[in-house]
Amino acid sequence: QVQLVESGGGLVQPGGSLRLACAASGLVLDYYNIGWFRQAPGKEREGVSCISTTGGRTKYDESVKGRFTISGDSAKNTVYLQMDNLKPEDTGIYYCAARPDSGGGPYLYSFMYKFWGQGTQVTVSS
């Protein structure tokens, strides 16, 4: 049974940092793309970043480029999202998701992801 568990969310002031973790069980990350998505109140879910851990390929939404860094630890079967210089508009529930790595990716389209975690709340406010 595949399970994705997010952690690391919280309340932080603008300009602060958080590191989210997505711990996977029931699958081997080396064979999957992992994506981070977020959903703000009243808005649609949007892609933030994704990674193909085997090839080391990454992708970022323009809104987070230069501020967020995605990385994977195969030994821990965990993917991280380091978020620096956080802004109020980064507020939302952050979800990690997994899809089998079919090559050519990773992709930031939520419909392509099969497995989803329950989410962790990130609030950026002074």
C-alpha cells in the first residue's frame, strides 16, 4: 500500500524558511516522479516543483524559482522542499504526489499524479 506523508509545515514570517518532507512507503522513489503542489483558500491546486530522483531532473513554477529547492534522498525514500524567502502568497496546503517515472519528465500537471499525501499547512504571515 502506497503512502505519502508530508511534514514540516507551520507558521513563518515573510522572508523566513521552512523545509517540507515527503516520506514515501510502499514504493521506491527511484522509479517515481515526486511533485509538490499547493492549494490556497478559494484557489485551484497548483504545481510548485517536481523531481525525477533517478535522473536528478527538476522543475519549478516561475513563482518559486530561486527561492525553493527540491531534492531527494533515496536512502530515506524521502523528498524535500526547501522554501526560502517565503512570501504571504506562498500560504496554502502543500501536498506531495507520486507518479511512475515514464521518462521525459518530471511534469507539474496534477492530473498526471496517481498517489497523494494528506497535505501540510504552510502559513506565511507577520
